[in-house]
Amino acid sequence: MNKQNLITELQSHGLRWIDSAVGASGRKGGAGPSDHKAITIDDTTVMVPIFTDGAAESPYAVEVGDAQVLPILKLDGKAIAPISFPTQPKFYSLTTADGIPYWKIALLHSHDVLATTVLQTCMRYGDRATACQFCAIGQSLAAERTIARKSPQQLAEVAEAAVRLDGVKHMVMTTGTPNTSDRGAAYLTECAKVIKSRVNLPIQAQCEPPDDFIWFERMQAAGVDSLGMHLEAADPQVRAKIMPGKAEVPLEYYFEAFEAAMKVFGRGQVSTYLLAGLGDSLSTLLEVSQKLIDVGVYPFVVPFVPISGTPLANHRPPNSEFMFALYQQIGAMLQRSGLASTEVKAGCAKCGACSALSTFETSA
């Protein structure tokens, strides 16, 4: 089985029997794709679901034995490949000047990406009539695995240490949506300015489209290198069902925001998440991906992974055949357009670990 197929399969089925004491800690609950652990296969680090019901039934398993021997990935009991785990980062052992463990401020994603949710609350989350049904932003806060608001100073302190101690290469700052017209852009701007004053680290900021597109210029001036504004789903009916509050912002407004942001950040430096498996058809995902690419926006397509404790906890993730077909065709689109994840300065598309898409960009 080639690497494209293997990553696609693992991210659809998940992985059984991982020893959580091995390597960097996985995520359980959170603002975005979660319940994952980083594993490295053939020099490629990917995030694979392990804390899900689906993963418990996966045909893929790993047995962790002697610490001196590489763990072996097995399919239906047959060994197919050695895998390894990124080591626990050194910065996790530190605490901020005000006594907060660094890992409550930001986490290591993949092997060289620092990720944080600057505001761990969302104006939509508390009401199921408006909340995104896949989101678990409140779970990690309720479990005291994070804090509600990370200050710019805390973020800068942790970012500096992550670069110095663990060689982190770029940073992702996302946010729950506050009840302000800027939709979090103002606070992301404030955070980026303080971080960049302390450490030279490429930053992606992620938020909903703000009311005034001048925020794009302000974010860039503060040090934000790339921007994510996430559609999650494309079909208006699917959006209204799965994310009723967020769906009140129409796709047309998102595309206005994409075009405005692209003029500020540049072609390929604006991206959007598309969560395959929420209900969009293959043709819908391909159509919106082509439209995004035509604008200069990178469509970061990720298989939906249900998170325990959410309304979609029992929703089946997309099968690997669906994802492979999707990746192949979007990979060909990216190849024709010249857009590539390697050219993105910072963020989820550059990291690529939650998707197999990047492996299809040059072999579509």
C-alpha cells in the first residue's frame, strides 16, 4: 500500500491500541479536528484519530513494546510498516510567569507547529440552536485542559520557548467567535503583534469573516502571515443543518472576504477548511474547491472525525474511497493552478497533517 492510500485509510478508520504514554500527547476535545495523535510514517507526520468510537473498531492497530524498537503498524493483524511518534515537546514542562502550564496556552501539532485557541469561548457554542454540531471548544475548557483567554504576553512567552527548545517552525492561532463585529480579528491582531515583537515565527490567524475587511490589513501589519476563514461545509442546506448559527453568514459573503483577504495576503496565503463527510456530495466539494482555487484560496480538505460529547458523536466519517477520489481530483486542480501547500507561509494547509491532500499535489 502506498503512502497516499495508507494515510487516507488511517485518517478515515483511525488507529487502535495506541499507548498514550508514547510520544507527544494526543488531543481529546477542542475547537477543531480533535481526538487525534501525531504519528510519523515514512518521514511524513500526520494526525490520526485514536480517541473515537470508530478508531476502536479500526482494522489498523499499533503494538507498542520495547522502547528501543520502532512500533509496528498492523492491518488486520499483519505488520505493514514501522511508525514513530513525535517526542513530547520540552516546552510542555514549563509554566508562564503567572503560573499557567505552557501546554494550557498552546499545543504542539504534528511535529513542528504551535497551535492555540486564543479565545476558548464562542458566542454560538452555548446554544444548540446556533452551535456548530461538530465543535467541542467547551470540552477542553470544562476539563481544565486550557484557559478561556490566552493573553498576548502568555502566547509570546510560549511561542519563544517552543521555537528555542523544540524548533517549532510556524504557529496557528484560531479563536472561538466573540460577540463582536470583528469576529475575533481584533484580538488576533493584538496577539500577533506581541508575539512577533518577541520571536520571528510565521503565524496563521483563523476567524470568521469580519464586518470590515480593513481588519485584513491590520492583521497583516501586526505580523499575521496567512489567514484561514473556514467554510467547513459548502452546501447551504448542509450548513444550515450542521452549523445553524455560522450558516447565517452566506457563502457569498465568505467569497467576498476571500477575495479581499487574498489582495492583502497574496495568492495561496488564504485558506479554508472543508470537512468532508458532513453531508456535502463529492460534486459539491469539487465545485467549491475549484471556485476557491480560481480565487487563489487553498481548499484544505479534511475528513470529518466525530468527537465524543458532541451532537455528531455518532456521525460516520467519510470512507477512504470517497476521500481518495476527492484528494485525487482536488490535487489535480491544485497542480494545474500552481497552488501548493509548500508555498503557504504558516497554518493548517502548510502543516497538512490532518489531511492527505498535500501528498496528491505533485502526483495527481
